[in-house]
Amino acid sequence: MYDVQQVCENGHKITGCYSTRPQDQQKFCKKCGANTIIACPNCDGGIQGDRFERRRNRLELVDSPDVPSYCANCGKPYPWTQHKIATAIQIFVEFGDLNEEEKETISQDIENIAKDVPETELSARRIKRIWERGKSVGYEIMMEFASRTAAKIFKGP
């Protein structure tokens, strides 16, 4: 059995036990003051929370998942993922000293890095090329939502 996860619109986890522990529910995030949600704004599918299994006639916590980036029901990015992608794109466009090729691909490259798709490695190498020119612009924000594949490339030799 899965409970519902409550997350603020900036991606801070409030609780993974929204239904089973109503005392942990919050209208607003204690860290940033943002509204909280329990479902995808696009499809209204619940955000998967803590997983429980029945053992010896009682429910026991088995897993407490991290805050997801994309909705498992419709595949759309959650608000916090949209904000991170938009911010990364803005940082690179404003401060990245991009050449024409990079300007054409930056949005898709950043989305590929967030999604961990087959094109992630190529996209991560393109992004890394930008900050290897002497500016580490966007590095921290990219590492925050980069897939393992992209993070290895960013940290690599």
C-alpha cells in the first residue's frame, strides 16, 4: 500500500504519509512558504508517498521515496521540476556566453538532463563544454536535478 506524498511547489518534501498521518499535513512549506500539493496539477494523480506492507497484523514502513521530478500518471514535470529547468535555461541564456549552436539546443539539452533519456550523455557533454570555457555558470542548479548519467559526466575528468 502506498500513501500520498505532500510536497511544496518548490520541491520540499512535507510528508510521505499525507493520509495516514494527518497531523503532518501543512498548507504552506516551513522552509520557503510556498503552497503545498498532493497531486499533479496536470492530471490530478496523487504524488506517490511512503510504501507500507502488512506484517504481523500491522502496517510497517518499507520505503520512503524521494520527491519525484515527473508525474508517474501523466509524465509531465511537477512544478518544482519546471522551475528548475526554466531557471537553468535562463541562467545559461543570460550568463553562458552561448554560441549559435548552443542557443539552438540549450533548452532541449537541459530537459534531456532532467529526464535521463538516451540523449542525456550528449546533452550533458554540451552543457559541460559551456562551463569548461571558463565559467561554471549553472553548475549547481544542473547538479541538483541531473540524472546519475549526467552527474558522472559533469564530475568526470
